[in-house]
Amino acid sequence: MKIIRKSNVQPVAGESPPMRDHTSWTILVVDDDPDVLAITRISLKDFRFSGRGARLLFAQSAKEALEIYRNEPGIALALIDVVMETDDAGLKLVQTIREEFQDHTIRLIIRTGQPGHAPERYVIDNYDIDDYKEKTELTSIKLYTTVRSALKSYRDLQLIETSRKGLEMVLNAAPGMYLHPLGETSNFFREALSQVVRLCEVTCHHENPVSPISGFIATHDHCVLTLQCRHGQVSMDDLAVKSLGERLGNRVAGEGMMLDVAGQIILPLMIQHKIIGVIYLEHVGTLSENERSLLEVFSIQCANALENMRLYDALEGANRNAMRMLAVAAEFKDSETGDHVKRLARQTVETALELGCSNEDAMEMGQASMMHDIGKIGIPDAILLKPGRLTDDEFEVIKSHPGIGAAILAEDERFKVALQVALSHHERWDGTGYPMGLKGEEIPLSARIVAVVDVFDALVSVRPYKKAWSVAQALEEIQRGSGSHFDPTVVEAFLKTHHNRGEKKSGNPFNEMWSRRAMDRKK
């Protein structure tokens, strides 16, 4: 007579049913004989392997076992009878787990009391099982040995799989670390911290799964840590962060990953034996050597990416300075040169943003605008500084400066937009400009913007050959040139930014720097 039980898990008298935890091996026992279930429970009651006990789940049919399997992730081992509701129910269960669920990590051991229904060689040859045992040979000791061997195999497969996933994550994360645009270091830090947290969630065993992994990433300079971003609720206070920075500063070069108390990890980001940053995590748990190695590989990639970003920022900064110096050199004879190129750059960025350009494109146009008259280096002073009206021949010489500027800037691909501005900022919307007589949208947008901004600034500034116009007169002149000299859309955007700038000035005498204001408007 078979006993019908309401619970899948059969408690021993005086015990509560086993609860799901992260420190025990989960073993599924599938057999329609209650005595076999009871004997298995008793035999494995005090079982321990690799510091972890066993959590047993029981099923009296393949159908019941499959339901448990669906709802219980992380089953390490299944001991399966062959003959239950049908003569091959256990074998079909094996087939379903391996083929339908594609689970090749769980260890499956066939136990049968009727070997005639499922001969050992036939089962081994036709079903993906890990062992075959007749119930008569499974004494308490043999069962212990079999289970221990199966769990060792499961553990090793899990280690290989987590290592594969971890390495895949590290490799997939690497390219993205090097692709953050200039000035977006905050995104880099957030992405790096997010990646290392996900890596720990995949590969590490949590000491306390109720508490999610939290931490921060910080840069390190002269024993001082500067926090860049956080993840979750970090328990470390300001004093502890300061102490950590000092400890990192005194750290011996060449040391590997530092581990503090259980559950905390410190990953120094090092370049040439110098610590440039740190990743701190808590609630992580115990690490295997393999997990430690993966995190150290990730920290090396993160450090290299951070250093590359720093070097790239420094290079871009040097390029910007070079562009400013060239711009000043081009107009050095003009007493207002420095302020002129700054105003030009600011108003170009504002107008480009108003036209819907991205922050990156607008900033590039602003930098390029400073180079618009670089070709004037090749114009004789007698013509460039002449206070009176130019002759036709002199004007032809002046008209050569766009071509001279383009020739100078053509030497470097990074000055592509600056070249467009230098060459085309004297073209006119109606096609009557120079040097090529371009018309309408044949003129690059950057040059159309600079044309408006440059003329306005020239009108309101003192020159050797003219007095400064009033702002109102200059604005009228810009409006008058809309559709003939200038692109009407650009004129509209320029006038709008000028109006907005005036409102800001009247409301706040302490205006922010133009670059910050322009970027904020886009956001």
C-alpha cells in the first residue's frame, strides 16, 4: 500500500521542513517507495561536503519531481528511481531535464530495484546519467560515497560555469570601458561599478543574500580618496573612507587584491605600481581563488581604461590650448583678440545648441570657431591693419586668408571642422561670398553659424578701420542680412540666444562660464 502525502518534503519527527538556504546542497530524492525515502533521509541526515550540509527534497513520482524541479533552482543532485507511475517514468524524467531544460550541470543518478526493467548498459548508453546503482547495493556508506562523489562533480562544474560566465562578463565589459566620450567620466565610473557588482553577483557566494551588494568607486591622489559614484547603501562613513585612502597610500607596491573583514572587498586600481583609484564592495561573501582572479583581472582593465581616459582628456586639453594659442596668434595684432575668440566660441556653442546640435557637436564647433581667421597669419600687416578703405587689389589679398587657413589646418584630421569654418565662414547664403561662391546649405553648418557670430562681434567691436556699433545697430544689421548674407534659420537661433542671454544677465550678475551654461541648456 502506498502512502499519499500532502507535502513534497517529508519532515523527520520533531523537525520542521527544510527551508531553502544558500549554504546547503539541495538534493532531490525521487522514489515511490516510502521506505526508500525514509532510509535515504536517515542515511544523509548528518551529511556534509565542503563545509555544507544537505537539504533533501522528496517526490514519489516523476510528475511530482518535475514540479519540484521547476520551482526549486539550484538542485545539485537527483537520485531517481526508474519504475514509478510507469515502467520508465524515471528515465523520461532524466530525458526531460537534459533535453527540454538543457540542464547538464545537475548530477542525475539512477537507483532501481528492478534492473530488469532498465538494464544498466542500456540506460548508460541511451540516457545522460552520471551513475547507475541497484538499490540492493546502496548501503548507507555506499550512498554517502555516491552522493559525495556526485556533489564534488557538481561543484566543479559550477565552478567552471561561473568562471566561464565571469570571464565572459569581463571580456564583454572591456570594450565598453574604452568607448565613453570625452567629458563623460561620470558615466564611466557608474558603468565600471555596475559591472563589478554584476560580476560578483554571478560568481561570488554571498554571506548574507538578504543584503544586496553595495559599494563605491573612488579616485586616489596623495592618500586622499574622492568618491565618484556609489551603489546601494554603503556603511563606510567619511572617517573610514579617509582611513582607507591613507592605508592605500601606505600599501606595498605589487600586493594583490586586499580583503578586509568578511564580506568586504577592496580592489585597488593600479597603473605602474601607483594606485589611481579603488573599488570598494561589501556584502560580497567568501571568494574562491578563481573568483579573486576574475575580480583582479577586471580591476586591471578598469585601471587601464581610467588611465586612458585621463590621458585622452589631457591630450584633448592640450589640443584645445593649441587651438586657442593659434587663434590668438592669428589675431594678435588686434587688442581684443583674446576676448573676441572667447565670445565667438561661446556664441557659436549657444547658437548650435539652439539649432538642435548635440553637446559634443556644438562644443566642437565652438572650438573650431576660434580658428576661423588663422589664415590671417599670411596677410601682410600693412593690409590687415590699414585704417582706411582697401583697394581692390588689397581686398583680393584679404580674400586669400580662408585658403591659407584651410592649408594650415589640413595637416591634421582633428581640425576637420575648424578647416570647414576657416575656409567657408565668408561664404554667403545667396552665393555671392568667397572663396568658392557656395550657396545655401552647400555651406557647412558650422561656417554658417560662425559667419553670423563673427560679423555681429566685429560690428560691436573697435577695429583699426571703424568704431564699435551699438548692440541694437548690430542686431538690425544681422536681421537685414538674413536670407542674403546669412542662413535665416541660423539668424533666428542667434537672435533667440542673444535675447535669452540678455535676460540671464539682467536676472543674475554672476553668470556662469559660457561652457557650463551652454551644456546645462541642452540638458
